[in-house]
Amino acid sequence: MRMRRLRFGAGCVAAIVMAASPSARAQDYPTKPVTFITPAAAGNSPDVVTRVIADRLTQIWKQQIVVLNRPGAGGLIAAHRLCLISTNEFDRRVVALLGTLGSLSLYRGELPNKVYNTKTAEKVNYGNKPGEIGFSALDLGRLLIWLRILREYYPEHGNAADRVVMRWNFCHVVDACGIRSQCLTGVIRRSTAPDETCVIRSCAGARKS
């Protein structure tokens, strides 16, 4: 499957470059630098493919091509910047998206579950059956990145984006220094004391014991 996807991607690049060759376009286009907007973060596969195309078209068109990464909000930011959707439509979709994220049932009441039903927004397992299967640190990181991007480019949605994250409880995910619990070799346990939010024994402490 991976090889097929790579071959398909290579075919798309070749088709676009061939279509942009001098024999297939007007000789006076473009007459100024071109900007490509990609909804992918820098370094992701779509970003790499976009930059490969941009480099080739720069040689063909003899014009500078600037690639701008505008990830976030499920591609909504890129769509808005490209004028594919109006500002009103963008705002409507963002409000609906943040509203859904802000009302999701959380894994153990702490963090977003790995999988949700796309119709009901309820927690499910990999078989799309009701249940919870844990959280993904990688997915949380991606979500936090695009929420931050949304907040920076559209501050009018900043408070709603903050409310999404403020519902989460990172106590059993990171220690006081911000280190991911998965990276620790010490013991992580829930505290039963009402005045303690969490008890984490780091790997350094584990070595001393």
C-alpha cells in the first residue's frame, strides 16, 4: 500500500510538471512570483510533494515560487486563504468544529480518546464500537499545533480554542517539568489525597530507590 501511494504521488508530480511545460502553457505566464499554499505542516508528505513541484515549476516558469504552510482547522485555514470559502463560511465551520471538540467525551475524563464516531462524536474503539482505548500523544501534539495556529491567525476564535484545551487534564501525561510520562521509567500512579493532583516518581528517583 505504501509503495502504491508513493507511485501515485510521483505520477501526480509528473503530470503537473508536464502540464506546466513550455509547450503546454502560454509563454507569458506567469509574469510574477507565485505563492503555493499547502494545508500541511512543514516536513509532512504533502509539504514535501508541494516543494518538489515548486522547485520544478521554478525552473520551467523562471519565476520564484514561495510555498506557505497554512495547516490547522482541518484545512480550513488554507481554504480560507485561497478564497475557496468565504469568511462567513470559515467562521461558521470553525465555530462548529471547536464546539464539537469542546464537548467531546474524554478518555477517563482527562484527554481526547484516540477514536471517535464521525457521526455521533462518541468515543469508540478501532472497530467503531462504543468504548475508549486511550489517548495518542502524537495526535494531541498535532491538535495543539493547529489550535495554536488558528489562535494566532484568527484571534477572534482564540478563546474558544483555549476552552477546548482547558478541559484536558495533563496531570498523568507529563510531570512538573513538562516531560512526557511515556518517556519516564519511574512509577506513575493516581493520587488519592484530595489536595494532591498527581504523584510522579521520575526515572532519577527510581534509580535512587
